[in-house]
Amino acid sequence: MRFLSVLGSVWALPMTLIGLTYVLLFQILGWYVWCGRYGHALVWCPRVKKIPSRISGPWKRLSSQVIGQVVVVRFDPESRWGSRLLPHAQAHVRQAMRLGPFYFVFYALSALIIRLSCRDLHPYWSNPFELEARMAAGQPFDMESLLKTVRSHRGINKRR
């Protein structure tokens, strides 16, 4: 199993290097702080109050972001909120380790297919990558409503 972990880390390395470049630059600027390694995830936390307001905007709505094995979590992973967010982000890290540099491509394609073919579904909330991450983290999602939406979109529940 250790061999597969190393192989997954190497496979995700191109994305991880992009993520490291980004977070290390922001760490040098004092905007991010290293929080530690959690499983395969290399975790940083943003110091939102130190980030210029024109750049910190996304952190008002984001709770975390994953680039390869690099994770930025809005809350300290040891805190109550951070400990809830981290398992979701770790699931995305595992996805990146499985799909390597194709992770972003497949994630974006999934969102695009949902957007173009299932107009009643949300490209983020219905994305299979997000559903898998929410399941892995034990986060709730309403599968029954999701199925109703898909059925109504396909005309299964429509009267003839």
C-alpha cells in the first residue's frame, strides 16, 4: 500500500508543484501559514485579515481549495470547523493522486457536462467529484432531491 501512495504522490506531482508555488509565495507574503501534514495532504491556512481585500474576496465564500496534494483550509485543521472541512479536502487529494494531471480536466468536464445536459442540476453540487468527497467526509447531501431533479429533467415524472 505504501508503494501505491508513493506512486500516487508522484502522479499528482505536477499539480502539487503548481500548488506549492502558489502557497509558498503567499506564505512569504505572510498571507498563508503552514498548518501541517494530514495524511497525504500538505495543509496551509489563509490569514484572511492579512490578505489585501481585493485578493481575499474568494475566502469569503470558499472553505478550502485543493491543488494536487496542497490544501488550503480556511480554518485551522485542529479547530471544530477545520476538522469538518479537512476530510472533504483529503478526499480531493486522493482523487488527484488517482487521476494525476488529468484531475482538473475530468473535474471541469464533469461540471461542463452537468451544465450543458442537466440544466436543473448545479455543476458544483452535483459534480461526482464533490459527491464522492462529501460522502468520504460524512457530509450530508440530499440524494433523493438530486434524483427527483434528474428524473424531472429527463421527463420521467412528467405527465403525457
